[in-house]
Amino acid sequence: MSQARILLFDSGMGGLTVARAVARQLPDAHLVYAADNAGFPYGAWKEEDLVARILDVIGALIEKVEPHVVVIACNTASTIALAQVREAYKLPFVGTVPAIKPAAAQTKSGIIGVLATPGTVSREYTHALIHTYAYHCKVFLHGAKRLAEIAENKLKGRSVDLDELRREIAPVFRKREGRNTDVVVLGCTHYPLLVEEIAQVAPWPVTYLDPAPAIARRVADVIDETPRPEALGVVPAHGTVILTSPRGGASDALAAYAAMGFPLPVFMER
């Protein structure tokens, strides 16, 4: 049986938090990371156009990498296009959705904050999760316009503007009838990159839910259940990062990918 090849896909660097968790869970796996940096940020796209783009880019990546499993390490892409990619490509896909179910199980106050991209906040999928699992809670959704970019800048070695960060997260910290938000869902894979700074500027301590460890466990389960044929062609090496725009070739970006375990850049313009 061949080594498990896992393709991790995101619009940018956020999915590196998932890749890190998968590497810990499956240290012998062959990991290739793909960032659709030509389309970043996904939260600003119209839904129909974004679905078409994700299908196109994922198709090209599958052909290039020949993965056994594809991880959509992006909440926006998962909530908008997971069903479509599963229908289009007969491979196992593991998606990333806001951790609303565990938040509802953990909250003591019944007040939950969800930090996500504007796209994820507006998706019917997200509202269905709340209706199904957190109907007994008060859930405050906030589509943060700048958090993903702030997270990427941090990973590139730039300082975080704490005042800007404080403004970005403020809408999910609420008080109701003597009770406060006590759980905040990090509804974008970029946001765990900022969890230390978020905790620093938050008005009070809360539990932050990072979905990456649960995703990694799910990937391990899927790998166990999936046949692993040998690749038909030459696939990118373990530790490759595939970028859809040359603008990802800036030295600070490549250094950030390398620091997270992906030192081998390949450009696949789309």
C-alpha cells in the first residue's frame, strides 16, 4: 500500500493550521498544501463565481497531486462548495465548518460568539448548524473583514495592530442578563494564528474553539478507510506548496510556508 497522499487546500495561509494538526496526527503522510492566493480572499467573492473557481482549481490540483484524500482547509470554501466538489470528483473530501456543535455543548452561559469571514457568516450552511445544534443558545455571528489578512501578515513576520484586532473581535463579546459570551468559535482557519493576540485584547477570558485537531482526527479515519493506489505520474514532493499566483513568491510568504512545513514552492497559475 502506498504512502497516504493528502492535499490540503485553502485560499491562503489559514489552512496551515489544519496542515500542522494533520502532520501531528499522521507523521508519515505525504502532505501537499495548495493556496489559491490568486483568489484570496474568498470572503469577498459572489457565491456562484466562487463555486465555479473552487471546482476549477480543485480539479487542476487533483490532476497534479493525485491525492488519496483532499482536505478543504477553509470554512468559506467548505460551506459553499463541499457538496459540489464531492459530486464532481470521486475522492474522499474532508471539509472545515464552524465548530458550532461543540460550542453549544461547552457553553455555560448560553452565549456563543462566532468569528468568521463575511462569506461564511452569510451562508445557509452556517445558519443551519446554529438551528440544529445551538437553537437553545444566543449566537452572535461576526463577519470579520480583516482578520484573515491580519493573520497572514503575522505569519509573514509583520506586527499585529492590537487596536485594529480589538475592533475586529469586539462584536462577538456580548453581555445579556448578567451573562457573558464564554465560547468563541474561530470560524476561519486563519484565526488560530492570532489566538494569542485575540486573547490579549479580549475584554474577558473565553474558550476559543480551533477546529484543526478534530479535522486531523477525521482525516486519519478517512485515510484508514480509503484504498491507496500508487500514483500514475510524478507527484509533487512532500512539503510542496502550490500557489495559483506568482505574487505568492514574495520572500516573506515563502518563508512563512517553509516555517510551517512547506518549503518547496510550485506555481500553477489559474
